[in-house]
Amino acid sequence: MEVYPEKTCSIDRLVTHPKLVAAAKAGIKTQQRRNGVYGLPGETFDLDGVTFVITGLTRERLGDMNDAHAQAEGYPNLEMYKDLILKMHAGMTWNTDSLVWVHTFAAKTDN
């Protein structure tokens, strides 16, 4: 069994921007990177009436991101992801060695 650190924020805060909520509901967004742990594998959360389950939680360097990761975040490519993240977090710099938690999720099925 994997041992994870204590959660740093409520899972309800994992995906909050309306465009990203819509992308998750459409099946486009399947990951969310955060500085802390917001949800653990198996935990569920609701986005506008759709239930999602955390399917994975890993630690990753920002420098390991590529276009496929940015697309899983709901963005067309890495450059657009970086640009928007830096605009949303005033004063942040893109440090390739910074570690983030990658929350992977999927819409929950009734199976």
C-alpha cells in the first residue's frame, strides 16, 4: 500500500475554474497539478453533478511536463499551460525542479 502525506487542502478545491470543470466533464481534463495533496486515490469529488474518482497520485518535477501532460490538464500544449499558470499565480516563476503532486482522475462509473 502506498503511503501518502497528509492532505493539505480539501478535494473540493482540486478543480474549480469553470473552463477546467467543463473540460473535466467532457473527459478532456484528467489531471490536476497542485503544490499539495488535495485528494487521495479512491476518493471522490463532484463537479456540477458529475462524480469523479482520484485514480492516481504521483510526485513530479515541473520540468518533466510535456504537451501530453498539459493536454491532460485541459490545455492545448505546454507553452499555453505555463503561460496561464504564471498569469494565475503572480510572482511565480517556472522552476523546472519544483515538485508538484499530480492528481489523476476519471468520471466515476456505476460498475
